[in-house]
Amino acid sequence: MEDLDRLSLELKLRNFSQKTVKAYKFRVGKFLSTIGKPAVEVSDLELKEYVAGLLDREGPESVAQAISALKFFYLSVHKRDLVIPYPARPKSLPEVLTV
């Protein structure tokens, strides 16, 4: 069974929403095609470099989704725990209404 099929099965068994299944499959599929080698051969350093590259192109919310997808994929499909920090979200002051 292919990695993305196994990921889809794990997500469905845990009753994740269709949007989450679609997003996680997209993120993991994009990662696997970018890396260009089997998921079991990818080192922690390569994963961190991939995430760092995402931070250059995408916002912190999108990168956090990619990290969540990769962590779920590796933990549920390959039984490997990843230690990748989530990006800090930019802080903004609340909008104060005037009289």
C-alpha cells in the first residue's frame, strides 16, 4: 500500500473531516514529491530544511498545517515521532473602536 493511501486510511479511521483528509494528503504528497525519495529514508535535518523553505514562501498558518500533516503522517504511518517546532504567529494589537 502506498504512503498516501495509508495516510488516508489512518485519517479516515480516526474520523477526520474530508477537508482535513484532503489538506493532509496534499501537504504530504507535496513533501514527498519535493524530497524525491521514500519517506522512511528522509532524515530529521531534511524535514527541517523543507519546513524552513516553506517559511520563506508561505505564512505561519500554512506552515503549521504542513507540520501537523507531516507529524501525523510519520507518527501514524511510519511510527516515527518528529520534533519540529511550529512557527510563531505574528502578534497584533487588538483593534480599538473609537467613539
